[in-house]
Amino acid sequence: MANPFVDKLRGFVDLGTADIVGLERATHEARVLPPKHDLIREGDQPGPVFVVLDGWACRYKILPNGLRQVTAFLMPGDCCDLHIDMLAEMDHSIQTVTTATVATVSRTAMDDLMETYPQIARAMYISQLVDEGALRSWIVSMGRRSSTERVAHLMCELYLRASGVGGVADQTITLPLSQVILADALGMTAVHINRVLRRLQTVGAMDLRRGNLVILDPTPGESIGGSLRQSPMNAGDV
Amino acid sequence: MANPFVDKLRGFVDLGTADIVGLERATHEARVLPPKHDLIREGDQPGPVFVVLDGWACRYKILPNGLRQVTAFLMPGDCCDLHIDMLAEMDHSIQTVTTATVATVSRTAMDDLMETYPQIARAMYISQLVDEGALRSWIVSMGRRSSTERVAHLMCELYLRASGVGGVADQTITLPLSQVILADALGMTAVHINRVLRRLQTVGAMDLRRGNLVILDPTPGESIGGSLRQSPMNAGDV
DNA sequence: CGCTGGATTGACTCGGATCAAGTCGAGTGG
DNA sequence: CCACTCGACTTGATCCGAGTCAATCCAGCG
């Protein structure tokens, strides 16, 4: 059976058969969880490492006034920080978005894995750096891009990540995110997300309906004539 | 002589004399750089690890349209990612803000350090997790806080971090950031930053002038009566 | 003593939030 | 099979926070 975690790490380094077997053994035990189920909550004491094998999850924080901000989406193959247990308590929560299959890897199993298979350790470190880069991109979007650019940028990012774990078919990916959660991710209102999505749709850039995202023109550079002030993406900035 | 890097790591774990000697030897060679000097630029191939020993620096990205977004401030004791060299190229730039003393630690020296002194490795991992948490907080600020809250929150964060490396005296820290760079960090305009700072000042929350920041009421909870919609900070959210 | 990079301040505009109704589709129970 | 409900999506009208444009001020400095 395909293991997206293995696929993802193979995108970073070459893994031998032994590495793969080790990874598969470590992620063997998995639970199936319903949507909107917290894997761990802000304030909780960190436990084992989570690896998403199927479905989607997200990291988020809730402000005292109830507003929520999503800071990352986890799709199959993604996992939480590997040294997570070194912190006294979680600074954010992680919740499933859809029904999801999640493997948990104990601290000791994870340590064994990284010691026994240096390539796995290397891949995990690279993965962490990439995640950190994504956080920075996210900040750039929030701070300096218009709402239309933000939406377009996120769609492209998710599209590319999905293609990395083989989730693309005919320029289309499954995107099981409600407009509410998109709003919480992009720091805007569901109402406004809706209008922006429609505009991008009528303008012919993309199409998001019934959980399916079609990117008609994933080309970074110019696109969409002058209808939108500037390109949704730019080189070197996933 | 005081080494802020040692001070910072000691805040995470207990370090023995040997650990400290090792750290000091590794950061022995340092350069003094002028303000606005790029340590490394987006697109460059990563090299040695940087450690800021004195002065301030920041991480930032520039969009194709010229807009800039600062994603982190580095103060004495802070360093860039330790596995930075695993990436093919930098996804962001790092630049000094003030005149700064910066040590560079080669990959091999860093590997030796982490292998020889497990406590140092542990502290570095914790440090990385904390930095990542800061990025998430930053995203929350950008997405879900009003400009006034954002400013107040950043000031409190910097205040607390400065106090961690012994930079506080009489509720005051040195904050050598122009309103322009604050704007680039908070995703707003220098003009608007200015107005917000004044409001926070007249309201009696803080005072920032001539590079000195005074936080009059660093208390997380309520403060400032009803003049500001809500508290600038909240527990567990530095 | 004029130049230059911040810091200030005012007038005006506009992108998104807010408020308020609908609409549509998948269940659910009678 | 139909009425009812509940969640997600749409759409319009209105308001306001923050950006934009444009001066002005001020201190350090060649």
C-alpha cells in the first residue's frame, strides 16, 4: 500500500529499501479520526509525533476573543515537528479537517528511526526547513498581498503540494476546505473569500466547487490580463 | 566576556562548563558589520550558520513589486537555522538592522559541537521550536489582530525577548527600529504605524522615542481601559 | 548650510469587514 | 415522500480602518 510519508521524504532524499521498511514499520499503527477532531490542543503536554497518512488536518490558534487563525494545512505525508516533545506545552492546536488516518510515532521509535537511518533524519530536517519556509511565505502573504493575491497564492501552494504526493489529475486536486476555514487561514472573512473566489473564477484563473480545485493557469508570471493587479505567484516563493 | 548566545541557550537547558567553553570557542570568530548589510540573500546558496552576538538583524523577503515583509527580528544570542545548509538555496534574506557583531560557525564545527555536547544540541532544537512558534504567533497577529494590537503585541514580544538576554533596565529596552522597518514587519504603512504609536503613547501604554521603548504596563490581561478594544497580549502567546 | 532619512500630520479614497437576507443540498424524522 | 433543519454558500447595502498622497518638521552630517 502506498505510504504518502515515504513519498514525501523521497522527494527530499534518496531512500533505500531498508529506510522505507523502517518508515513503514514506524507508521504502521494508525487511527481513523472524524473531521474537526483535535489531535492535540494548545496548552497540552506534547506526546508522540503525528503523521497524516490520509485526509487533511490543520494547525491553528484561537485568540481570547474567539477569532481563529489557521497557520498551516497538513495533507497526507505531512507531520508535526519531530522534536515536539521538547517543549513543555503546545503553543497551538492541531485538528483534522476531513476524516483522516493518522499514525502516531513514539519518541523512542522516532529516535531509533533517526539514529538507525541517517537518510531519514536528513529528510526530516529538510522537511522541517521547508515547513518553516512555508510559514514565512504565509507571513508575507498576510502582510503584503491583497486578498485576491492571497487566495490565489494559497490555491497554487496547495495545488503544488498536492501534486508532490500524487494528488493531481487533469489539472484538478481535491480541496476539502470550506470557505470558513479558508477565511481563518487567510485572515479574512468567509463572505469576502466567497467574492474573491467568484472573481477568480469568472476571470478564468481557477475554479473551486464541490471540493475540487482546478487551476487553469498555474503559471507563476503574468496571467489574467489586467483584471487582477498582479500575479498570484512568483518564482522561488511557494 | 558575556556571550549572549550562551545566555540564551542556558535559558533552555543547563549547560556545564565544558558546554560553555565549546560554545565560546565555536563563536570566537566574529565580524562587525554596518547597518543594512545583507548577511545572506534570497537565492544564495546557504553557507555557515550565523550567530548574532551584538546588535540587531532581521529576516525578510521582497516581493516582485518591491514590497518588503520582515518575518523575524534577530537580537543578540539569536541565530539562523542550524540545518540551513541542507537547502539548495535561501528562501529569504537576512540583514543587519544596526551595526552588528556576527559570528559564523562552519557546518563541520556546528556538527562537532552538537555531537560532542548533547545538551547544546538539545538547546538548539528547543530554540528552533521556539522560533517556529514565534512565526506562528506572527501569522496570528497579521491575520486576526487589529493594527493597534499588532503593534502592542510586537512591542511586548521584543520587550520580553530583550529581558531574556538581560537588556532591560527600568522597564526600558533599546529598540533601534525605525517606523519604516516596523511597518514592513507588521504589514502596514509607516504613516499608520506612526499614528498607532502615538495613540498607544497618549493612552499611557508605552513610549517609544529615540530608540528607547518603555512598556508601562506589560501585564497581559486588561489594561488601558476601554480606549483600546482588547489586550495586546495573552497568556501563552509570546 | 543645504541635504537626507526619519517622524508627523492632514485630507481623501477604497478594500474588506459587518450586517442582513436569502439559497441550495444533504440529512432526518414522521 | 415530504416537512424541517442545519451547514455551507451567495449576494446586496453600508461602514470604517488603513492606505495613499502630500506637506512639513527635525536632527545629524558632509
